Amino acid sequence: MIRGLILARATVKAAATVPEEAKKIKGVTDAYPVFGRFDLVIFLEARDFEELKSAALKVNAIVGIKSTETLVEAT
């Protein structure tokens, strides 16, 4: 099992809806808005790196996300 998280910047309008959209993606375990440099944090869990990468690409494609930074667990 491998874990990761995505720190995302989103439009003001999308910040409220992206977490629910992200939670529909296989591999996303949690998502919520935050204060600070980023607008959202999205937690991922997958069997392997390829599955994690697939989930991250789907999150990046959500309408309203402007940019992301993906962090992967160092094992």
C-alpha cells in the first residue's frame, strides 16, 4: 500500500465543490478545504505507484483546480 496527498490551488467557486468531486475518485480517501498557501488537501491511498498516479491525474483534471503539488510517501 502506498499513500500520498495532493495540495491544490483552486478557483474560489471550485474550492467548495472539489472535495466532493475528488472523493468520487478511486483511491481518494479524504479531501477538504484548508487555509494557507493551498486551498485544498486531498489524501490518496493505492496498491502501487501506478494506481496512485492514475488517481492523482484524475484529481488534476477536476474543473476548477488551478495547480497541484503531489507528495508521495517515502518507503
